[in-house]
Amino acid sequence: MADDRGVSNGTGTPDLTAVADHQAAVAALLQPTPVLVEPLAECLGRALAEDLVAPISLPPFDNSAMDGYAVRSVDLVDAGPDQPVKLPVLEDVPAGRVDVPPLQPGTAHRIMTGAQMPPGADAVIPVERTDRGTDHVQAFSSVQPGQHVRRAGEDVAAGATVLTAGTTLAPSQLGVAAAVGAAQLPVHRPVRVLVLSTGSELIEPGTPLQPGQIYESNGLMLSAAVREAGGEATLLRFVPDDVDAFHRALAPHLESTDLLITSGGVSAGAYEVVKDALTGNGVEFTKVAMQPGMPQGCGRYRGGPAVVTLPGNPVSSMVSFEVFVRPALRAAAGHRTTQRPVRRAALAEPLTAPAGKRQYRRGRFDPATGTVSLQGAPGSHLLAGLAKANCLLEIPEDVTELAAGSTVDVMLLD
């Protein structure tokens, strides 16, 4: 929250829904998704549904950390640059050899990085400290017991929990799962989201604009946001401003959709097709005490899939997704981390905010200086500023002014 340098107006807004209340309403619509057992290659970005317990140690055996020679350290006690110790080389031990013979006193095995240590050897002398011999080797330094040896279980002990339920599976988590022998994992199915873009004025980017037309961007932006949040997005664009056409467009997708997101058509004017189509069909509309993004709606379409209706202005739509939809999507898909990281930052410039509404301003956070600068004016149609932003400033409802240097919360977007 902003610090006490902000100016409070003290005015309540009883006719508006609190941000937290609408967040709770949206979150309550989405139930946890089913758990599926999937091959590792299909698990990137998914949430682990159960703890992964290592069936083996990692490494599973003592192995060499260097290319060199496996030796008994006692045999090289007297070795030095001016008096090398010469040992016969009896075996080659490449990585992957399974029949590694024991090392006899007074001998060496040439060994490669990752290869199993021979029984009887307690150290590896790196090849750079030898004459690289194949039949005999001269060692020019001593080694300590255990030197350049990776011990079995020093990374993971058999029976240890290596990943906990709720972990978002990134490349490193998939790597450790494979390393302990897991070929597949139980993960939550992504939330299946249908993004519906309405508006007779919308056309495909790349085609010539006619007077009164604009390029459709919200659908693409929201679909990308769904996928970035770990959901599965289907984009249904160019639905005309017609209630019957709206219902017809939805019908083929209802059984395969967990969540319907719409953009636009929810304000108080004429031709608000989303509001007209969904009123009386399980969706309630409200005004939330925030800027941008005041007109909102949520519910269940005819008792079926969850519905979240977002405003049509692009910044309002994207901010609303971040505040209401993204956390609910991630929670339903089993992710432990559902919220964006939040940092405290010093304002690089003064700002004003509307009384009684939580304001979200686009900003650029500089972690080196701990400061945040505004990106663009607060208008909900100004998309370029959002494209330049890496955070959203969150200004509380009771603050109307902040001076430069004031401390604010910033939600990091990347």
C-alpha cells in the first residue's frame, strides 16, 4: 500500500463493488482441474499434483568429476612437479561402463567425467596434472581422499522429496524429475478457456481499414495472457453485435470450455451485446471500484462454464485479466504461486488518482534504483504505454495524490 505521504479524500463508494470482493467471486467460479498423468515432455508449465519422491539417489553412484585417472590417494602422497609418481594404467573407464573392475594398489584406471569410480579408488587426479599416458601415467601432484569425486546421493538421497505438489514445472524441474527416473508425472490439466471477441467494428489485422473499423487486438492479447498464465486458450473472433449470433457462436464450445472470457459489450450504452446476451443466463454485472476496469461481470452461462466479462478498452481488459482472472486460473490449475510478485518502489514523479477507486497505472520498475516511472497517461485506451510497462502501480482507494519519492506497491509483469 502507498505510504502516509498520500492524500486521502475519506469518501466511500458504497455503490461500487470492492476489488477484493470481485476477486473472490471470480475465484469461486473455477474448481480445481482434473489430474492427468503425462509424459515429461508434455509437462512444461503445468502444476505438479503430487510430491515427487526420488526412487534413487542422485548421483546414483560415486563418479568422477574430472577427466583423469582414478587412483588410491595414498599411492600419490610423494608425487610432485619434480618427482612424478609413475603408475601402470590397467583399465579405461568411460562414462556408461557398467563392468568397472576394482583398482589394485599401485595402479591407475584412466577415467572420464561421469564414469563410475572403481572399487578401491578414492580420488581422481585430473589429466592436466599428468603426462596423459595410456600404458603408464606419471602424476605430478598428490591428491586428497575424495578429491574430484562426486559421491552417491550428494545431490539427492533416495527417498527424499525433490519436488512438492503445486510446483510449476519449468525446465530445471523437468530435468531433476528425469534424473531421478520419472518418465511421467501427475499434473493438473490446464484450465480450458474460450476467449470471445465481439464487435461488428473489428477486423483482422493486416487487412485494409474502412472508416469506423479497428483491428481486433483484445482477443489475441487475452489468449496470449491465458497461455502465459498456464491455461489453454481458444480464440473465437469477429462475433457480430447480435445476441442470437452470440449464442450460436458459443454453442459448439460449451462442453469443452471451463471458462469463457469476453471483452467489451458490458457498459451502459446501446449495442452492449455481451450484457444483453448474458443477462438472465447466469451472469451478473457490476461496477468495481477500480480504474481502469470498472464494468465487470461473472457467473455461469446457463449453469455451464464459468464466465468472466471484461471491459472492451484494451488497457482495462488486460489490467482486469491480471487482477481478477490470472490468479484464479493459476489456482484452479494447481499452481502454488498464483500472484504476480509485488515490490515496493519509490515514485519517480508525482501522480493523482481518482477518489474511492483503486487505480492501476502502467509503470517501468528499475530494480537497480528501486524506483518506478509512469508509462503513458491513465486512459484505458492507451495500449502503447502498457506495451512499454513491466509493472502495474497499485494506488489504494483512499489516496488521491502521491508526491515524487512516495513509496508504492508495484506488481511485476515480467
